[in-house]
Amino acid sequence: MGNIRTWSLAVIAGIFVMVVAHQRSNADARPGQSGAPTVAAALAPAAAPAGRVTGLPDFSGLVAEAGGSVVNVSVTEKAQKIAGVNGQQGEGDDPLSQFFRRFQAPGPDRAPPSKGVGSGFIVSSDGYVLTNAHVVSDASEVVVTLTDRREFTAKVIGIDKASDVALIKIAATGLPTVRFGDPAKLRPGQWAIAIGSPFGFENSVTAGVISGLGRPLIDGSNTNYVTFIQTDAAVNPGNSGGPLFNIDGEVIGINSQIYSRTGGYMGVSFAIPIDFALNVKDQLQKNGKVLRSRIGVSVQDIKQQLALSFGLTTPHGALISSVDPTGPGEKAGLKAGDVITSVNGRNVDHSWDLPAIVSQLPPGSQARLGIWHDRKATEVTVKTVLLEDSPGQVARNSGEDSGGKLGLVLRSLQPNEQQELHTKGRLLIEDVTGPALAAGLQPGDVVLGVNGVRVATVADLKREVARAGHNVALLVQREDAQIYYPVDVG
């Protein structure tokens, strides 16, 4: 048998899919509650034994209320360079062959941009949308489609790969928004409802139960600061970034990962708890990146034998295996062998709970730790410090960047760079989206002019594009050749 792997859900929509719909029953179905779906079957008398399943819920009311805030996220990924035979880029050494090789689209040394699909949900009426980082991290263009079929090119506000959360924005107002639940109140066996775009089928609804809580994914998925909600609600490629609801129609998580041997649904999927995701969202919206904290300790999980060794009646907590000699934990008096059992009143049951909790605290804040030290419970206070991770990616705006409505990200070339590139041009293309991408422009191209007028600065470019109206012809140098590209700006 092959090893079970974690699969990200955002991939190109499949050609063929079989959907098997089913309903489950649960004692938590509550008819008549505001925001909750109706119950199709009458509940058993009040005298029914506790824990007995008594009715089958109808989720149509929930879907009607919350479904309008779920969106389809379509992405065009950046074109990737590919090596030719024996690592050579293209063929032909004569100048004419080189010219046409450089300017044909997409060219023998560059794969055509691929398409992808994911999901998201609206968190504010002015157009902010949450989705997964892996849905949009490699995108040159992001398009959001609402349930009323309106389409918007989205601006990516920020991407945090460490949590797999991304915040994007569309230029719209008065939008329907989701309501948020409290993941701390979740219990295994409660209903879980997923809405998203599996294989591109927008606003598909599936239902299941909460299978487990606080699940770590120590598998190279770069989500070391997240403990996930496990569910058996069917999610598939394309569900990435979509919401997971409770039976009251409140979002409790963002669907992010599946465990599978095939790449498709096998009954085990994972969602990012919404409280964690909202912490990331707030930081991305305010700063464009996420700041995390640490306390300078390394921890391991506790099994029965270790618990007995340290005088614990039951295995729980995060056992400190080492302390950074220059970190805040050392200054607070933490020692190897101490067991951290809580942070600011939040329970630490496993070792992976600790980084998930501490990382969300603002750097420089006070963390009150419950610890098991010398076979007795006590408390210490630690001042957190900044976790110097790789910074969150601040993605560039689609359609509002330095190239304006063309969809170009540009920077000025230094004189030494001009010499290296053998160009008199001053504007280097760093990223391409929208109309410029459709026209065939590529990162690394040098913009020389617009409609016959030479440009040397971004201001020059914007001025000439504004004068040109809808008919924009960009003179571009690629390697040692020059050609005009007609760009349709609509």
C-alpha cells in the first residue's frame, strides 16, 4: 500500500466526476433556531434516551441563507519556463529564427499559463474574500465569480503560506457576508456542511460530521502553526478555500487539505479553524503580512511512560526538551523537563497545540503559562518575541499596479543593468497579468515605447496609455529583438 499523502484541493477542474449525495443524522439538529436549517423529520419525544439520533436535518435553509456569500475563484497561473532537448531553450541559431522564437506565443521554451479553480467566501460587504494561499499564490490573475454570475478581477491583499490563508478583494459593495462560529464549541459528531466548487461545479453542497479536532499535519505542507478540524464532509479538488459551516449556518473553518491515496476524496479532509484564519486575515488586511511570536523553547509530545516519569496522572501538555539560552523562556525560568499545560487559559493538550497558540500572540505581549514543574502545577509569565520566519508574501495588485490597466508590474533599470541587457530601455517587466498577459508579454521584457512614443518612466507609460485609449501598442525588447505587441485594454 502507498503512503497516505496530504493533497491541496485547488487544481484544474476535472472532466468527469461522479457525485454521491447522502444525508446523515445527528442529535444536534435543532429545529426552529434562528439561522439553523429546518428539520425534515419530527424529533422523538423528550423522553428519548440521551445521545439517541432523533431526526434528519434539511440543509436547504442554511444554503439559501449562506450560499450567496460563497464564491468561485478562478486563477491563471504564471507561465513556467521549460527546457528543450538536452537543456537547450528552443532551436535555430540564425537571427531570423531567434527573432520568431523569442516572440511567438507562448514559445518553445515556455509552457502556456495553466488554469485553476478554487473557492472562497465573502467576509465583508465591501468585497474582502478569504481563500487558501495555495489557490492564489502562483496566480498571475485571479477572477472571482459570485452566485449571480458577476465576475470581478481580484486584488490579492496578502498571502500567508504558513497558515494557507489568503485575503483577496473585489471592487464591489453591498455583498452578502458569512457569519462566524466559535471553533472552541465544536464537538466530534456535530454536523459539518461544506459549500464550494469541486471540479469547477460552483456552489456544490456536501454534508458530514466533525470527525476530530486539533489535528496536526506534520507532512511537509508548511502549516506547522495550524491545528485542523477534521471532517468527513466530502471535499474535492476545487473546494480549496471554501467555507465549512456548522448547523447554525456559521463558518467554523476554511476547507484546505485532504488525505488521499488517489488525489480525490477518501473520507478524511481538514479545515483551518476560522478563529485562526481571522487572526491571519486581520494582519494581512492591516500590514500585508503576518507577525508571529515565539517563547524560545523546543517541545515534544508526552506519552504514558513520560507522564509517569514526571509525575503526571495522565499524558497531556507540551514537554520542554530544550530552552534557547538567549530566549524569553530562559529569562522566565523555564527548564527542560517542565510541561506547559496552558497559555493564557487555553489548554495545551498536545505538543503541537503550543506553537499554534503562541504564534497567534502579538510579539512583545505577555503570555501566562500554566506549567508542571517539579511535580506540581504553577504559573510563569513570558514576554513573547518575534518569530523570524520567512515573511508573508504580499501579492501584487491585478489591474492597479505600476502598469495600470495593462496589468504590468514594472521597475526602473539601473545603468549597469541596461548594459547587461544590451538595451536603451528603462522599464523592466517583473510580472504580467490581465490584458498584457493575454497579449503575450512576459516577465523580463523591456518596455521601450507606446504607440510610437518612447517611454522611460512609469509616469511616461501611464500618460501615453491614457492618450492611446483602447488602441495600445507596446514596443518591447526581448533579448536582442524588438517587436510591437497590441494590447486590448477594453
